Amino acid sequence: MKFEELTSEEFDKYCNDIKCSSFYQSSEWAKLKETTGWIHYFLGVKQNNKIVGITLVLGRKLFLNKYLYYAPRGILIDYSNKEVLSYFINEIKKFLIKRNGIVFKIDPLIEYRKHDNLGNNIGESNDKVIMNLCNLGFVHHGFTKGYNKNEIQLRWSYALVINNSLDEIISNMNHRCKRCIKKYKEYPLELEYVNDKNKLNDFKKIMESTATRQKHYDRSLEYYNNLNNLLKDKSVFVIIYLNKKEYLNKCKNDKLYNLIKTENKEKIPITAGVFIFDKNKLNYVYGGTYKEYMPFMAQYMMQIEMIKLAKSKNLPIYDFGGISGDFNPKSSNYGVYDFKRGFGGYVIEYIGEFDLILSKFWYHTYNISYKVYHTIKKIMCSIKSILK
């Protein structure tokens, strides 16, 4: 076997042939992360002159020239092949230690257990992959639930099979979802793609408002602009607008009528989202809605229109993105899941995040610093929310 560093062209060529690849494992994602201070490497392993494992590894400088390394939704390999897996991990470890690494994080896009729409287990656990990784020295973060600030990606997601006609898909949605779909059709809502600076500013304001309400930091305008430009055909930015003139003419008895009258814009931005294509699905990655305009149900229109877009590309899956994995209706995080489950899909539970410790001392130092940093960040978000 042979371990080597690949060019971005080589990486993208091989990446497309691997089952669990995603936009996170792409040269475009590497370029995007580079704009926020991450370095990157494209690494691969060959057996009999054939690529049998690859991964994008991102690196972030922490302190004293020490680095955290991360393979987003990687590595891409057959995790049941212990020989190749062991060789690749050991070579990656040596490669990153030489580059002042203190930890190598992975969170493979591998399903742990199958679940139904209600979150009930309906399949066997995929424990072999976890065991193989732990035997190679990885520390598993566990079977977490909730929005864990110590994890880079959520362990749970929600998806919908979209092979059937749109009418059939809607017929399988729950009553509340169907009612909301019917409701948004009462309003003059218009979906527009973000393709100029003004629309991007509208997009950013929606996302910022949502982040403040939910007490977390939003990404910068520069980040969204770079994402839109660098992922090109892979990314879709949309905004749902309300046509003010048409609304005021048609909806005089609506409860938001007086509020809309005060708006200065002829097209009022309501809801926004970012969607990214993989080879077999469309992913809902970021989204937001102005709280005061939620009764327009524009968030439902956005999902339906993006399902239509995915179907037009003959993709079999529409992925609504992360959920907490807590299916208790009393949970503070239940609302996101409750919204997504209305569309009639299924829950995905991934195997989770793993750390390969490259330097015990610096790794523990980093963990302590990270907890302090996130405590301060949480306090600052709360203060910002109060001041708003």
C-alpha cells in the first residue's frame, strides 16, 4: 500500500466514486474553509495502484503553532477493511504529528441505526465501525443528543425519499404540514435566487435575526458571499419575498395587514435558505425566518420549492439537515424536529464524532480552553439577544 498527498483535481475525481462522499469532502469546501483561516490537505491511500481511501483534512491553528485537524464527514474508505483502514489512519497520524497536530477529528457520514419518522429504532446498530475505529486509538464522543457545542456536526438528521410524484409526497405529509402548505398559497409569496449584492444583504439580515433569536452567532456576510461564489453550481441561495402591493390589495383582513403597511420595501424578505447538492441528494444547510412573519408559512413554501428542484435533478433524497435526536415533545429542541417530521420522511442517526489524540498534554489543554471559550460565547450571545 502507498500513502500520498493528492492534488485537488485527483481528489475530486476519486471522491465522486465513493459512496459516502459529500460536499464537505470536496475541493470547493476546502477553498471555502481557507477563507476562514483553515489550511487543508488532500490525502489518499493506494492498493495495487488503485485509490482505496481518500480524505480532505482541514487544519486550524490553535496556539503556540499547534493545530487541530479535522476530516469533515470523512474519512472516505471501507471501514470494514481493517487492513486498509489501519494503514491509512496510521499514515495520517504520522503525517499530522509532523505538522504539529494535537488531535485528528472525524465524523463519518455513516448511519449508526435506522429510524422511522417518530425516531423509533427499526434496525440493528452499526457497532463494527465504532469498534474498528476505537481499536485504532480513536475516542468516541458517544451517542449524543441535543445541540452539543463540543461537536462540529450534528449526529442526527432528517431526510425524505422523493422518488414519487410531488402529489404523492404531499399526501404522506401530516395534517399540520398540509394545512401550512395550503396557508402559504393564500399569500403573494415569490421565491427568488440570491444573485446580487442587494439580495445577499436581505439574506444576511434574515439569518442574523434568526441567530439572535436562537442565541447563537451568525456567519459573516463575507462567508455567505464566498460560499455562494466558491460552490457555484453546487449551492443554491434563496429568499422568499412577499409582494407588498398584491398583498395589500388581496389580504385586507389578514392579521399582519397593518404591519405590512408600514414596510418600506415593495418586496418584503420573509424566509431564506442555503441548499447544497450532493450526487444523490439536496441538503438544506442553513435557514432562517423573521419571527414576526412566520404566519405566512413561507418556510413551508421554501421546502416544497426545493423538493421540486431536487426532483428536477432526478435526486432520490432531500435532506432537511440536523435535528437534536431528542424526540420528547417537552424538549426545548423538539420544535425543529417537529417541523421537519411533518414532511413525512425519516430520522437518520450517524455514528458520531471521534478524536484521535496526537498529543495528550496539548489535547487536554485545548479541551479546557474550548469549554471556557464557549461559555463566554454563550454569555455574549445572551447579552446580544437581550440588547436587541
